[in-house]
Amino acid sequence: MELRGNDGSERHSEYVNYDIPDAAAELAGWQSGAISRQQLLSTGLTPQMICTRLERGRWQQLHRGVYAVFTGPVPRETTLWAVLLRAGPGAALSYLTAAELHGLIDLPGESIYVTVPSTRRVTMHGVVVRTSARIAEATHPGREPPRTTIEETVFDLIELAETFDNACGWITRAVGRRLTTAERLTEALKLRKKIRWRATLGDILAAAGDGIHSVLEYRYLRDVERAHGLPRSRHQVRVLIDGKTAYRDVYYEEYRLAVELDGRLAHPDEERGRDQRRDNHGGPDDVLTTRYDWQDVASHPCETALLQARILRRRGWTGTPRPCSEGCPLTAFPGLRVFARSRQPGGQASRLT
């Protein structure tokens, strides 16, 4: 039996046994082989017929009153449908499970998350059941199995986030993977009466709208660039370097200066270290690339800002950075504005760097 979903995609019921009424077989096909006791009874099966098929091993019980009408391993989608059928009308997969279905995370979580209307109480082994008075409006209108929208999913996960970086990461990942836009997330945020970090989330959304695609990029913008008065950069910019098209995490177009940010927590290996030293001192087509890792940006933002200020000066920036605090290394930056005693050809003094 071949079926088509609301979006026109093909759906198959190869797991369905055809010793049940056509209406039940079609319904089970839509639900990846899962079906509820109530659905079976409504299509003409009797309680005894259901018991007989279970006893003979032709079907499998997945939850109380929910069955897989086939034998053998149970696919992931069947498992998800079974949870929804047990949870009842109006339920939707949510949190990490919705993130999995939307492509926001790459691997399934250990637990399945489902949200039900706040008037209902459901318990299932291995399933995290949440309640919400807004689940109807939070559910995507055209996706199966039913799930919360990507925007609602992002803010649900932010509510669970243990750290601000984790919260930031859900936004930048959703926008970076083009699953939604900063504008849609901003509208969804307005519907949340209570949420942690509301003011800062607005700043992250604005940054995501400008091309910020990772937590590290946001930290660079906030802690290195803004905090120290460096010129405003652009993000995820397409540039031509050595005759080849590339995208740069951070790009100072006026100064032909690109920044690559490596979010790995581990220390760079020897080869990456050589690349960093090389790129921080020169590049093709007059585009200089500097490279910073998590430690540079998150643990030593002031030192990174000092280095960037020096490099920007070499590239023609005439502004003056500012220290972010009393002990910031940039308090010594005015000394960089002193002219060296050496002379360039033509008799002009060169700046100290």
C-alpha cells in the first residue's frame, strides 16, 4: 500500500499486515505501522481479534492500548507515533524530539519528549511528558508526526538550557542551518510571557539576523569587538581569496581582514598552530586571515581584542579601541600610536605595531 502525506511525500506501509480491515490498514500506514486500540475498534475489530493477534505474535504492544501491526524491529518513526497515540489527541512531539525531526540536532536523544494539553495527565516509561496550555498553537500545522514548530522548539530548549552559551547555541544553530529566521524567532519570543535571558536573547536574535551562526561568533561580537570598541564587522561574508570563493565568519571589508573562529574546545594541534601563525601575518590577494579558537575568545577576549586592534591598525584603521575594564590590557594601547624612529622609503616614519 502506498500513501501520500499532506506535503505530497510518499508514505509506505510495508510493515502493515493485511489481515485487518482496509480502513485500519490505511490508518496504520499513515502512522508508520502504529495504531491505537480505539482506532482498531472504530474500524470494526473486536477486542478478541486484537488479543488473538497479540497472542500469536503478529502484532506488538508498544504502550498500553497502542500496537505495532507488524513483527520485527520497531523503526524510530513508529516509536514516535506510538508515543503520540498513547498521549492522546492534541499531543505533539517537542523539545529534543522535535529538534531531531526538524534537523536541529543530528542524533536522537535518549528520551522521547511529548507535550500534551495542560488538562491531561499522561505517564509513559522512557518518555518525558510536558504539559502546555498553548500546545495547539505551538504545533506545526502541516508536519507529521505532529511536532512543535521550529520556533517553539528553540525556545522550549532555551528554557531547559543549563548555561547562557547553550541557550545562545539553539538560536544560532537554528538560523545557521536555515531552519528558521531571526525575524520568526523574534515573533515567537513575544508569545512567551516568561523566559530566562529575555533581554539578551533579543540581542542574540539581532546578531543572528546579521549572520551570526555560532556561539563563538556571538562571543567574539560581544566580548571582543563591541566591548573594546573595535570597528563593526560583517559575518558569513562571501569573499574572493586567491581567486577562490570562500565564506568568512567575520570580515572587516574596509581593511581586507577576515577572522576564522574555531569552536573546538581542544587545544589546536601543531598544524593548526602553524596555520594560525601564518594567517595572522599575511594572506593572498591582500586579505589577511586571523584565526582564534574558543580559548582565545571565551577565556582571553581582552588579549584577543588587543591583537585585533594592532592588526587593524596595520590594515589602515585609524580609530582607538577602549579597555573594557580597569585591568584590561588595552589600557596600554595608546603607546601603539607612537611613531617609530625607523624611516620608510621616502622619509616617512612608520608606526609602531
